[in-house]
Amino acid sequence: MRLIINGKEQVIDSGNMTIQEILKICDVKSPDLVSVQLNRKFIKREDYTTTVAGENDEIDFLYFMGGGGLIE
């Protein structure tokens, strides 16, 4: 199956897969902290095990980071 993951084409030797399976295959660090977009739509975390990606889908793994401060 051909997917575009974070802007890069990847071929995975499998048929349609759930978002949870793709997170594992891609060895995503801290999957509990990642947000996922499938074809530019955010997927709810509780739907990772039931949402299926197919051929030529675009997936983005996004980490939201807080922080910042004044530098003096």
C-alpha cells in the first residue's frame, strides 16, 4: 500500500490498515502524545483503532508543544 506520511511517500507491504497499526509500523515515539490527520482531517484518538487508511492516503503525525518564554 502506498501512503504519504508526513509528506514522504512510503510503501507498506499490507492492505488497508488502521491508524493504530500505522503508528506501530512507523515506530512513532510517544503515540499517546501525537495527533493524526488523515487526508487533512484530524482523527479522534479513540478512533485510531477503527479508522482505516487506504491506498494513496495522506497521513500527518503532529506533536503539539508548549513552552516558550522571554529571553533577556
